[in-house]
Amino acid sequence: HWRNTRDQLQLVGPKSLGVALLTAGFVCMVFTIQFVREFAKLGLTRSVGGVLALALARELTPVVTAIILAGRVGSAFAAELGTMQVTLLRGRVAVRKLRSRAAYRRRCRHS
């Protein structure tokens, strides 16, 4: 039980880093473009870097990363449950086939 839990945590946690970095990078690029555009209108182009660094580091990046990880982990668990459900259904079909064959054989013997 503990080994399975550890394996699941290893799968959904660290393996999500690439997806999180890629998505956060694109979100931050769009955020930067919007900031520069608005700050240029106000004539505050010199303070864009400092404001962006604070806003991204303190506010945006942790929130975006948490949302991405929640989505990735949720989809991984949903896929796992779906696979388990399909496997269970395949097992039920196999059991039903065996039961129906056994019943057919019993009927043939008694006739």
C-alpha cells in the first residue's frame, strides 16, 4: 500500500514540472506584454521590470503553478480510475462468459 502511494506521488508530482514550467512561461509572457503596454501608456517604462518581478514572483507564478498541478494531478487520477473501471468491466465480461459457458454445458448434459 505504501509503495503504491509513493509511486503515485512520484508520478503525478515531479513529472508535472515540465508542463507547469511551459504553461507558466507562456502565461508570464502574456502578462508581461499586457504590463508593458499599460505602463508605456502611463510613461512608466523604467519601472516595468521591478513591478513585473514582484508581481510574477509573489502572486502569479505560485497560483498558476498550483492550478496547473491540480489539473495535471486530477487528470492523472481520472485516467487511472478510468483504466481501473475498464479493467474491472473486462473482468466482469470474462466472468460472465465463463458462467454462461458453464451453464450451457450443464444444460447440454441434462438434456
